Amino acid sequence: MSFAQSIASKNIVGRNTSAQGAPWYGKPVQKKTIDINGDETILFLSRDTIHTSTDIPSDRPPMMHWYKAKTDLVGYGYRDRRGRPYGSWKYYFISKNKWELFCEGFYEMVDVDRLQVDPDIKKQFPTSFTAEAKDAFVKELKDRLFFSGEWRFYEEGRLNELLVLSDKVSIPYLISQSMDGTITLLRSEQRWRMAGTVLASCQFSTNGQVKRISTTDLSMEFDNNGKPVIYPLPDVD
């Protein structure tokens, strides 16, 4: 069996629980393209499931946009022959016996150059960001893909939210303090796919108007007529 046939058998063929057929049916198993260096490369179609039909944990962070309770999200995208993602990826879920687009966006691969640590933790524990610590973190990752760049989320076929993510991820450190006051730095286990820091977000109404725009330095809301809502500035004592 050739490598392309192996990819096809593992990643293309899947259960077809939708009356309309899975969105990736009919896509080419492989195709030639030009990479950013102008060289020809071969891309292979691949499937990817980011969440199965299980309950969301109670400690789920509020920005876990990609995870949805009781929903099977199936995505597809292209990877090069080394397994690195290439181009945009799309995720679908089944609703009323039809596949609906849930979100689409971009991936990066976690490497030492894309890692960061909370400044307070780095100041308190200088060894948390050494070359050895970063190498160990990357090597122990179960999933080296992470969400970055622009991601679009849909509801009932309309654009509901847009996120812009950074191309860096934070090492998930935790600080533990014992009964005797001893402070220890721990690294939490990877439970879901990582994502870059949210740099900006934009939410839309059902008629396509902007409802809210948020960045690291700005937050603005809009009324039903598309006009900005101006709240009074707080009094200064």
C-alpha cells in the first residue's frame, strides 16, 4: 500500500451518518501545490476530530470556543508529507441529519520558539523558561497542533463570531502551596488542544451586524441599529 493509499484508508473513509454525505467526500486524496518558498510540494487530505460526545469539564476555560457538549466535531485539512498542517481547516457537526460548518481557521505546530510563560511565574521560577524546560514540554506534548490566526465560528449557517489568535502558546504551569508554606511549580497535563492568546474578537447579530468588538486594549458594543453604545466614564475621586 502506498503512502497516499494509507492516508486515504485511515483519514478519508469514515462513517457517513448524514443524508447529504460527509463534507470531505470527493476531495482529492493528494494534490500538488507551491509552498511559501516557491517549491512544489504534495499535500495529503487528513481528518481530525477535536472533541467527542462527552460532557465538558467543570473547569473548562471560558474561551474554549472549539469544544461543544454532546457534539461530535469532525474536521479536515491538508498536511504535508512530514505531517505538518498546511492551509485552513474546517470543522463540522451533525445537526438534524445534516453536516453543518461549525468553525474554520488555521493551525500552527508547537515548537520552542512559540512558547511563552506568565511573567510572574518566570520571575518567581527562572527555571520555568530555560531551553531544557521548553524542550521537555514540547517533547511530552500529546498533540503538537494548536489554533492560531483567524478563526470563524458559525451558528445555523451564519457567521456568529470571529477570533484573532496569536502564534504563541503558554506553558500551562500551576503554582502549588503546601500546608507548611512550600511553593512548588507544576505543569498541568494536556487535556485539550492548545490555542494562541486571543488578540481580538468580534461578535455578530443574527442579521449580520456587529454586536461587540474586543481587543487587548478596546471593548465596544453596538445597538440593534449598528450604532456604538457609549457608556459614561467612571468618576475619578
